[in-house]
Amino acid sequence: AVFDGGGGNGPIYEIQDVRLEETLIDDMQKVKANDPSLTELEASGSYGLFRVLTDEDWEQLGRGVTESDFLETLCLYEGALDD
């Protein structure tokens, strides 16, 4: 990602998007691993990651959510579940 010093409305957001997607990937791995540190998962459909998840990825995430002993809140919004 490119950093423009924060003066414009363009590349700075690319960095933020990359960080958000990296956090989402980490959180999804924690869900699958039943990690006790993850009690809340919140994600927007505007993250490009949702567009590239395979059916198997979705199944694994779904299994992780239903089998989690620690996840208390799941919030997917802005088209995260759109096909």
C-alpha cells in the first residue's frame, strides 16, 4: 500500500483497508481455533476478503462460529453475506 502523508483522500485508505483485512484474517483464524481471546467478530462486506472466500472457507468459518466456546458477538454487515 502507498502512504501519501495523510493529505489526500486516496492511498492512506488503502493502508487502512489492508490492516483491516489482516485483522479480519487473524480473527477468522482465531474463530476456527476456538481462541479464548476472541469474544467478538465484527466485519464489513466492503472488505475485499469476503469476495474471495471459497465455499470451504465459509463452511470452516461457520463451523468455527457454531463450535466456539468463547465467541459472544458476531456482526457481519454492509453485504458481508451477499452472494
